[in-house]
Amino acid sequence: SNLTVKEESVKRNSVGELARKKRERKKLLCDLCEKIPHTKNHKMAHTGEKQHSCPTCDKSFSRSYNRDVHMRIHDQTETVHLSDMQ
């Protein structure tokens, strides 16, 4: 090839870096679905565990964010009921 010694070294290091990153990613793979989890509670998607329950109804959620979004339904319902009373 027509690469200089420095360019050859950079290329070799880049290939080595890519291989190292690939090995590191493989360590992170979920053993159930082979996806790389982005959250600590990724495995709850597989177990069905839902530890965040709505205090107003009997629905439960695996993520607190989803429960919080759901609870807006109850807030809207209360607003409608209050406006009906006036």
C-alpha cells in the first residue's frame, strides 16, 4: 500500500480500537434478547415486573415515567368533573 509508516500505525490502531469496542459491546448484551440495555431495569421488560402502580386505579407500570404519563388521565378527568359542577 502507499501509506506512510504513521498512516499505517493509525490504521492499525483504529482496527484494534474497533475490535476492542466490539468486545466491550458484547459484554453489555442482554442474555435474554441480545439487545444492549440502556437502563438498569431493562430486564423488567422480560420478567413483566411492574413496580410502579397508579394510586388512583389498579394499573401498574414497569417505569415510573409511564405511570406519571398515565396519571395525567386522572388529572384531566378531575378537571372535567369540576367544570361540570359549575
